[in-house]
Amino acid sequence: MSAGKLPDYRLKQKILYIDKTSPASLISTGDMYLEAGALSDALDFYAKAEHLAGMQKIKDIALAGGDVFLFQGAARALGIELRDADWENIAQTAMELGKYAFAKQALEKTSNTGLMNALMNKMKAEESKQSA
């Protein structure tokens, strides 16, 4: 594979699941996906290589971007069991970024009704503002 060119779907599957690819090669390919902004694909490669720093980097990027699904996937890859505080933290970030569906998804995993009510009120206010 040439430097800078991402593998197509079939080659990606072959590298990850069929070939006995070295961890260094998996990490390098993960880095290419990361640079291209394909975070989920990068996570796949880092997880296969058991590259903790790469998986943590994806988790941090997901948290900063309020991406609940990627955050959860990175935590799972790292073997981290997320607590209510983790879900509330990413929900808060998602709310601040206007990613209400992600915030709701995260808050559904907690028992924080106060934050969920605040989110629902914020969503209603945004909806009213848009329909006016």
C-alpha cells in the first residue's frame, strides 16, 4: 500500500481480519485514517494493534467533538467501563455543540433526570426558535 493512500473496503477487511499484519503496520494505517479524519476506521486499526495511545487519542477526540458512539467504541476498545460521570461529561459537551441527539443518547445511559430535563428544554427552545 502506498503512503498516504487509504485502502478500499476489501483491502481494509483483509488487513484487519485475514492477513497477519504487524502491529506497526496496523498503527501506521490507523495513523493514515486518523489524518484523513476517518476516526472510526483509525480506531479499528488501533484496536487490532492494541495501541493504547491511539485508542485514547480517538476517545479524547470523540469527547471533544461530542461524538457519543465513537466515544463509547473507544472506551470499549480500551476496556474502560464508562460511569455516569463519563456519560454526563460527553452529554454536556454534545449539548454545548448543539448535538442534541448525541447528548440524549448519552444521558439515557445515566440516571441524571435533571440534565435530561435541561436537554429536553433546550431542544424545545431550539425547535420553537426554528419554527418562528
